[in-house]
Amino acid sequence: MNNKILTLLVTVISLIGIGLFVNVARIDKENLEAISNAVSPLVSYSYWLLIIVIIVAVVASLWGMLKNPAALKKALFGVLALAVVFAVSYFMSSDAQVLGTDGNELAAQGSVSKWVGTGITYTIILGAIAGFFFVFDLLKGIVKS
């Protein structure tokens, strides 16, 4: 029964999307106002469909983790590790003034520069960790074979 409902729901969502797409495709390319009026419902439909899918995915993930305490514990440790790396990145980044090649100020001194630096440092640290584990797994595979 559940599979039939899901199949029906996917069919309805697909038919609505196909109808909106055909509505856009049938319009003459020179009539910009008509294209804009036809594209707007398609974009809104896609936007709300994306929001609904995100909500369903997050709720399903949380529900699955709440049913399995080991997975919840593992996920919380992962989030904690990311928070620690983020805190380290924040304290490592500078809030100094950023200048362009022509000497003009690109970012104001203070919080904007600090957050940009934090994002860059965070990405570099996570990239280095991922690279380390990639090389480690590669070497482990070579040693086993």
C-alpha cells in the first residue's frame, strides 16, 4: 500500500513538472514577457519542491538517527569534530585589512574579513584532512595487494 501511494505521489509531481515545462517550451522565443510569465510558476514549483525534499530528507535522517542511538552518537561526534575544526579556523584567521593589487581596500577591517578568513582556513584544514585520509587509504590498498 505504501509503495502505491509513493508511486502515485511521484507520478503527480512528475506530471505537474512536465506540464509546467511544456508551458515554457511552447512559447515563442521572441516574446520575453510571455516567457517570463511561464517560467515563474516553474521556478516557484521547483523552489517549493526543493524545500519539501530538504525537509523530508532532514526529518527522515533525524528519525533514523533517533531510532539508532549508535548512529546518533556517531553523528554528534562528527558534528563536534567539525565544530572544533571551525573554532580552530576562527581563531587562526586574521581580521586585518585586505588590500587588492592596486592598493585599494577589498574588505573592511573587522568581522567581514575575519569570517572570510575563517571560511578559507576551514576549507584548507578539511581539504588537508581529506587528502591525508585519501593517501592513507591508497597506501593501505597498495600494501594489502
